[in-house]
Amino acid sequence: MPGGDIALVHQVREALVNHAISCRPEECCGLVATDSNGRIRMVYPLTNSLHSPTRFTIEPTEQFGAVRHAERCGWDIGGVFHSHPDGEAALSPVDVKQPHDPAWFHLVVGLLPDPHIRAWRITGGEAAELAIR
């Protein structure tokens, strides 16, 4: 992630949006694996165990599997993603207050008015938007 921005190749964008659409009306969620240079190598679309349109919790067994796969490939989990099925790709106050790894970036897929993705980093309870390229 040179310069603190996020590079989203077409396949990653497509995977995130497709997962968000397929999970609607619930929020989708998943993890993002990055290499030692911070480049996205894999997205793991996972199950929202809350089955909620406004909140998410990643199913623990799936999370463990994604982490193990990333480690076998020499990657780290560098981020998390979720969707807002009926709204914008902005972090909500609930999102900011959730427990998270402060080193991770957050990708939010908004489905309205059209599918779009924004990136964030949460530090000290404050969200800062990251540029997507």
C-alpha cells in the first residue's frame, strides 16, 4: 500500500461487488490477504454469522480457514470488507466502534445508488479514507 492508497484490480472489485449483491439484503463480509508489499493478493468472501442487514460478524471457522490459507501462501490478512446493502460505502459509527486490528484497512461496498467501494483505516477511534486506484 505505497502512499497509504489501495490498489483494487478489476477482479477484486468484481469479487467484492458480486459477494455484496449475492448476500443482499444482509451485509456481506470477508477478509483481504496482502503480500509483504501490501498488495492485495486474495479476497475471501465469508459468511456473516449475524445474518443482519446492518451488522456483520465473520463466521469464526471460515475466518480461521482464510487465515490458514493466507499463511500457507506467505500472505497476511491486511484488511476486512463488508457491504451496506441499502446505502453508501461509508463507515457507520457502529463500524468504527467494532473491535478490529488497527493495522487493517476496511473496504466498504455500498450498493446504492450504484455499487461502489471506498477504503478506510481506523486509528484511535477515528476513520480516515484511503485513496483507491
